[in-house]
Amino acid sequence: MRESWVIPDIHGCAKTLRALIEDMIKPSKHDWLYFLGDYIDRGPSSKEVIDYLIYLQNEDYNIRTLLGNHEDFVLKSYDEELKLKSYLGFKQINRKKKEWLFHGGKETMESFQIQDLKKFPKEYLDWMRNLEYYIELDHFILVHAGLNFKEEDPFEDKDSMLWVREFEVDPSKIKNKRIIHGHVPVSLEFIDISIRNKSYKFIDLDNGCYMTQREGFGNLLALELNSMEYKVQYNLDF
């Protein structure tokens, strides 16, 4: 049977990702791999994570990749950087960039071995710009952060798909499908409960891969959608 695996926020943890896929999932080229975004920032190897995903694409594995708020962060920071002007020798402040660097962008710049944001490799920015906002499957909606059910059509609010932290599911607006998302780190215990309990209308798979000092966190997960079994890879990057 073809397997379908969902993998949430990787955050620059390339060794952990490779171990999860190559040692635990061991996908065939008939299987599907769905990634929920946030490939970069916080961890040490953002470039290597994207390189590995591109490698999987080039090797004809079935993968689909969502946009996360951290990819959105770097794209907006880069676009803002290009617009900045200098006046009497003083350069305007890129507030978006300052915020991004504080939330893990510094590690991403180091991973790409650049100090000037304008020198961020264009092919990686183009790859990020082509990421999807959500994926609709037979029984699930995959999205990075969640949906805004206050809207008549929650799929019209793309900003919420990347950034929302709390939402109340209205099943009638998504054909009674379950939402699988990341974005907000939750404990392994909570993830297990939400997977096992079918009455939960959403499953948050983000265990805070980079949060290795916090009990119950610090792992990268993969959920198989047919069996609803999941793999847990502890962090190998820190």
C-alpha cells in the first residue's frame, strides 16, 4: 500500500531530517512525503535542509512542500531590503529583517555563509516563492499554521495559513476533514492524544525540533496518514 507521510517544522535540522527519512520512514518512490513548512531558521543547517528537499524532488520522489511563516519572513525581509534607500549616508532600517534575524534568521544567514541579505541565493528564494499554501487530501487539510474560520471561505486568508496561532475549527467549511498543521510547538503527549482521538478536529505535529532542552519536546515527527502511526526522531543537530 502506498504510504503518505506528513512532516512538520524542520527548522534547519538537516541531520535529524535525513535520519527520520532514511532510517525510519525509508520511503519508496511510490509513497508521498508532505512537508508543512518552516524548513529554515533556528537550527544550524537551513541550506542543507532545502538542498535535501530539492534532492528528493530531483530524484523523483513524490513530495509536496508548504510555505511556512519563516519562509515568508525571509522573502518579505529580502524584498524590503531591496527597497531601502540611503539618505545623507544613513540607510533606512529594515524592521522586518531585524525581527527575522531575532527569530532564527541569523542562523540561516550563517548556513548560507552570507552577511548581506541582498546576496541570498536567488534560486533558493525562487524555490520558496513556489511553495504551496495548503494541500487538500481525501480526509485531511494540510496547512502550516491553521485556517481562519471567521471567514466565509477560510482558504482565502493566506496570512492566517502561515501565522495564526489559535483557531476554532468549523468542520462544515472544510467538508468535515481534519486539519494537520505545525507552527506552534506542542508536547509529544499532546500530539499522541490528538492523533489517537478521532474527535480532535486538528492535529498539531510540531514538537519543537530545536527545543532540545525542554522535556517532552525536541523531536521531529512523521505521521503516516493511512495507519495514523507516527515516527519520532530525536534531534541530531544540537
